[in-house]
Amino acid sequence: MQERKTTSKAYSMTSIALMAAVICVVGPFTLPIGPVPITLAPLAILLSVYILGTKKGTIALLIYLLIGAVGVPVFSGFTGGIGKLAGPTGGYLVGYIIFALIAGWFIHRFYNKVVIQFLGMVLALAVLYAFGTAWLAYSAGMTFGAALAVGVLPFIVFDLIKIVITIVLGRAVRSRLLRSGIIS
């Protein structure tokens, strides 16, 4: 009994670390289109929550944020440090936490209802946009409308595509990992 519990803990810790590493690897790659770049971090975060569950996926995200906060260049454009969290895009980075929690709740509460999952992830994205836009406007001295124009509007289509990819890829990966007994 104790061996099974230890193995389960080891699998949990390993899967969390692996997903944190995935977020760290894809997070820095960006397509700079203005003050807020297009990044694959939201896709990696959604996949983390989809595959591992809300709690473990959010822990993986928090590890990513802590790694970046101490200066490891895992944030967009290969940057890191507290300054990045306090800078114009910091609201999006911190907003990832609420984003993961909301998306995770919808993903796992409505696992067999893909449309509700999609709508829940869109809601999570809207909350992320609100956090990020408010902070961008404040820290960059912009109006909310101007921050919305540079921090949200160029990303909507890309982020909706990331949500669709998450649903398709997340369902496939999660079902295979469940069948193999790697996750529970």
C-alpha cells in the first residue's frame, strides 16, 4: 500500500515538473507584434490543466511563474525577473493563474461536453484579457481602449485556435495517459 502511494506521488511530481518544463520551453517563443507578443504559453497552460487536472496543472503554471520571477528567461522573448511581472505584460502573466483555474474548472466539470468546455475556456480567456489589459493600461499610461487595441484584439483569433488545439490534443493525450495508468 505504501509503495503504491509513493509511486503515485512520484508520478504526480514528475508530471507536474514535466508540464512546468513544457511551459518554460514554449513560453519564451514569441511573435512580436507590439507591446504584447503572440506566445504559445496559453496553449501550454491550457494543455497542462487539461492533461493533469486543475490543481496539478495550476501548480505547474505556478512553478513556471516562480522560475521566471527569479530571473530565468522563460517569459516571452526569453526574459525573466520580477521586473517582467511588474512590467506592461505582467498582468497577463499573473492573470494566467485565474485563467488556469477557470479553464480547468470548465474542462473537468464538463469533460464530456466539448462546447461548454470551449465556452469555459473562452470565459477564462476573457478574464485573462481583463487582468492583462487593466495592468497594461495602468503600467503603460494608456487608456483602457488603447490597451485593449494592442493587448487583446490582435490575439483573439490566435487564442481561439489555441483553445481548439487544446481540446483536440488535450483529449487525445489525456485519454492515452489515463488508459496507460500514467495519470489518474
